[in-house]
Amino acid sequence: MTIKEYLKKFEEGDERALSKIITIIENGYEESKEILEYIGKRTGKAYRIGITGPQGSGKSTLIAKLAKRLLSKFKEIGIIACDPSSPFSFGALLGDRIRMNELFLEKGIFIRSMATRGSLNGLAYKTKEVADILDAFGKEIIIIETIGVGQVEVEISNLVDTTIVVFVPESGDGIQVLKAGLTEIGDIFVVNKSDRIGADILFYELKNLIEMSYQNSKWKPPVILTQAVNNYGIEELEKEIINHYNYLIENNLLEEKRKKAVIRELVNNFENEILKILWQSERVKKLFEKVVEEVWEKKITIEEGVKKLIKEVKYVK
Ligand SMILES: Nc1nc2c(ncn2[C@@H]2O[C@H](COP(=O)(O)OP(=O)(O)O)[C@@H](O)[C@H]2O)c(=O)[nH]1
Ligand SMILES: [Mg+2]
């Protein structure tokens, strides 16, 4: 089939065409450009939710239960599970699939696992593009699961409208949590596995920390106790997601947030492209080698070398 034919099937709501198109984008095939052009004009309708937190904290289980609830209000839900396993180890991937298994049979739910392959931000390469594809396909809600790996999961909050940060009693004390920078990105905080010892302590510590850090902010992120396996607290989680959505809408923040994300993406891509163009230039490459030698022989300083290189930039086409 040609790309045009795939896109036609995609438009008709064919999930196999959807899968195929995601695969093409993930692999960065030649046809990607045509697809992204098509997709790019059709996004913006879906509401995007990100769930981040340590591996094993129950994110997939939470999503499975949440998606089931959301199905009573929305017909079309897309789930992207970013997974740390390399494409060669399907162990963890299978784990997610099994936990979300009960969802596979639900009409309107589409689940895609993506390998993060050692990326630093806990997101898989092309996660944003895949979310856009699901959006264009007609999914009303898109949930993205990522592993919280430290400071860097800030990225997820740039991709979604509502960010949920999951902790478990094993996450350690609240002070450590604050240090990890996670409290800055969450719109909603969840203490899952609240059937375990230490959940209450973590819950109150977290609540205090969040109240302090968000004193001057209009949105006060709620902290919720859940037990994903027992389906406990999911209703409250759903309620808080809707609250946050309403807050964004009522304060005209949804558009603003999304526009900021567009600007960020544009800046990133622009800068990357510029660097690529510069390093592809034979003139720059030659001059660079020369400058290295001159700096090495202490004929010029690093700063002088940089100035020489900058002068060359205007000749780059
Ligand atoms: N005790 C307890 N176990 C849970 C709870 N939620 C999830 N789990 C278990 O924790 C393990 C990891 O869950 P998973 O959803 O795969 O975590 P993820 O890596 O964050 O996606 C699984 O064995 C779940 O059954 C909970 O509320 N309490
Ligand atoms: Mg998972």
C-alpha cells in the first residue's frame, strides 16, 4: 500500500493503518515527512495526560483503571507506554501489556508501547509525534506513561496538558522527593500502594511540601492516596483531572500552555537544524581544524578561536 492509501484508511478509523503509520514514524522512514504534514494539520482536539513516577510504582495499573473509568465519558482513548526496555528485551514491555491486558478488549482503547532505549528524559524518541498521530486519529484522551528518572522528566510536562506524578511509600521521605524536582512539574500528585506501610507519612509530608511550594500559585496540586490494584482512589483521581482541565479552561491557560510547547519545539528544532547545517559546511569543518591547532599551540585563546568561527558562519548556506 502507498502512504496515501494508508492515510485514507487512517482517516476511516482503521487501527491497523494507525499502527502502521506509527511504526513508519518511529523508524523515521522516508515517508515520515508526508505523514507528519498530514498529521500536523489535524491535531489539537485531544486532551493529553502524562503519568510519571518510578518504575514499578503502579503507573500502568493506574492507567488501566483510569482508562476504564474514562470510557464511560469518552469513546476514544489512546495510551502510550514509554518503556525502558531495549527493543531486544521484551520482558518489561510484556509486563505493561499484561497489566493493560483487560483494556485490550475494550473498544475505543488503543495502546502502544514504545522503547525509551536509554533516553535521558524517560520518554521514547518520537513520543510527541505518536501522541499527535493518536490525536489526529480521533482519540479524545491520550495518556502517556513515562518513567520518572530524576530532574529530566520535566519534558513530559511540556508534552501534556495535565501531569500526574506518582509516588509510592518506598519513594523515601518528602525532602528527597522535593530535591528530585518532581514537585515542580506535577499538577496532581498520587501516593499509590497506599495499602503499604509508610503511605500515610509520605502523604502528609508531600501535602505539606506541596502546600508550601504552591503558596503563591493559583493551582494548588492535590495529593491523592490510591491503591491501583484495588481500584481505590481512581474516582478521585479522575475528578482531579477534570478539575485541572476546568482550571486550565477557565483561566485561558490551555491555549497558552500549548502555545508555549509549540514555541519550545520550534526553538529546539531550529537550533538543531542550525547546528547540523553548520557542521555540514566544509568551510566550517576546515576552519575548525585550523582553530584547534592554533589554540593547541597557544597562538590564540579559545575565545579568539570562537570569534574566528563565528565570522565564518555568515558564509554558510
Ligand atoms: N500493593 C500494591 N501493589 C500495586 C498497587 N498498584 C500496582 N501494584 C503492583 O505493582 C507492580 C508494578 O505495577 P505497574 O503498574 O507495572 O508499575 P509501573 O512500572 O509504574 O507501570 C505490579 O505488580 C502491580 O500489581 C497498589 O496499589 N498496591
Ligand atoms: Mg508501566
